Amino acid sequence: MFHIVNLRLGMNDINALVNTYDSDKNQILPFINTRGELKADYLFNNFLPNWGNYPFMIDASFITPDMYDEYNQVNGLLDHTNAFQHKYEFYERIVNVNNNLIPVISILPSRTRDNLQFLFKLENRQYKKIALRITDLSQSSINNLFALLAASYDVKKMLVLCDIGSIVGENINVIQNRLDYILQRLSIEYEGIDVSIISTSFPSQKTPNRDVGEAMPHSETPNRDVWDVIPNLDLLLYFNLKSSFQGINLIYGDYGATNPTSPIEYVSGMQIIPCVTYYDNYNWYQMKTGNNHEFSKFIDLANCLVSENFYHGNYFSWGDTQIYNIANKTINNGHSGTWDGIRINQHITSIARMP
């Protein structure tokens, strides 16, 4: 199944992407949200030269505080001066390394005129595809989106992204009702247009960090060393919407087994308990074990995984091979960041191979 995967720019996310098998890359459209420091530019140094001849999207992260960090500020990716000229030049730098870029116009609080002129610049550059991204469903954002579509030289080249973020704890029916207006309009006014709803039901916090015998709410997993089963509601949302709005070409989108509200930077003193997550058949399986920074326990967790019925096999994906090698101690057991990359890669490979 074709899959738009929304990830924040970081070493482990990029590792997960570039190590995806080429046979699966045809089914994956990465959407990389820029953030971080300039000294370790994983976009230009790692992703662009290693992704290959497959399309991808790049835009500034709209997660606080990512938006205003060093990477986005120095590159001027949120500066709408002269119709986002700095962002246009950033895209020019990208295509000089890898010309498979799909540029992204985000519906910002900036003037509609700036967005329109930026669209004309990109269309004159003759990109094969241009993405229009909204991150809220306010009437103002929707009006700006339809203004861009109306002004486009070729609507068939447009890809509409409704990036709704985390839906953890939300009711699927309520979300569908919120999306009804924009999807209905797109179906009527731009039949056949490419659209993706990008969401995540992956938890922002890992399984509850409780010791055996500790009191807990009934709904929580009791302790470490037990699999917590977390349903993937993003697929349910996608299939419900696809059946309801057949006038558009709806593309599946998610955050690749990540959650934008989760902290990704290490803070001194932060407790890190070894934890792994594995995707299979509409569920994530997650388990913790050991104590703070006891990363050798990842070997035990890897061995637990390879013995489970839901394990896909040692060579199903790069992530699965990493798990197998860690279990057999042929490579280092890694740390939480390493396993984030393993989890992302295994997840996106699983989605890519769905019928």
C-alpha cells in the first residue's frame, strides 16, 4: 500500500528511511520535517545522497519548539519575504543533490498573496508534483487551500496534505466529522485529486513505567516484561474515509510509528528504560524491561521479539535483521535512539507491503 510517512529530521529517522529495501521504496513517500542543529545536517549529508531515485517531500517542522530552532531559522524556511524566497533557494539546493523533491507549500498565517506567488515560482520550476499542506481545519486555512488550487496551472500536479497530528485518545467518528467539509469540497470541485490525511495514533509516552506489584489504573499494562498491545487507529481512519470519499484519490499517511508530541532530545537526568515496539496486523506490540539506562537489556528484548508469533522474520526488513543480529549478539545492542530507527523501518516496511 502506498504510504506517506511524516518524520522529523534526525539521525535515527533518516537511518530508518535510507535502509529501507529499494523494492519497498516504490511504496513509500517520505515527508521530512526539518529541525535541529546545522552541524549535523542529516538531510544533506545522509538522506539526499542515499535515498535514491524515489520521490520525497521536505518542509519545516511545525512542532513547537522545532519551528524556530537553528536549522529552520538559518535556512529561512518560515520567512515569507519575497514570496518565500529563502525556502525556494533551499529547495534549489536540494534538487542539486537529489532532483526527486516534491516541494511543500504550508498554509501559514502569512498573506495569501505570498503563498500564491510561491506557488507560481514552483510551477515555473516545473516540479512534477507540488504538495499543499494544512495543519488545521480552520475556515481561513481551508479558504487559502482552495485559493491555491484555483490558481494552479495544473491541479493534477497538486497533492493536498491534511496534517492533523496526534489522534491519541480521540474518537474516530469525531475526527471523520471534522474532515467531512474539506473532503466533500475536494471531491466535488476537484474530482480525482490526490489527498492524504496524515495522523498518528502511536502513543506519545511509552508503556507505563511500573514495577511488579505497584498499584495502577485498570486500563494500563501492569508492569514491565509484558507486551502492551496498541491499536493502529490511523489505518481505520484511512479506510473509513476512503470508502466515504471515493471522488478523491486518498493516500494513506502516518507518522511512521512516532508521535510529534513526544520529546526527542535527551535531557540530563531523563530516565530511559529499555523499550521496544513492533508492528503487526493493525497493532503495535510494546514492552519495557530492566532499569534506567540498562541498555544491555535490549538483547533480552530482541530475543523476546524473535520468539513471538507476530515477528515477521529475520530478513523481512532492515529493522528485523537488526533485531535478529542484536538477539544473536553479532552487533551492538544499541540504545533507545537505535531502536527508534528499527521500529520506524519495520513499521513502514509492513505498511508498504499491505495489499
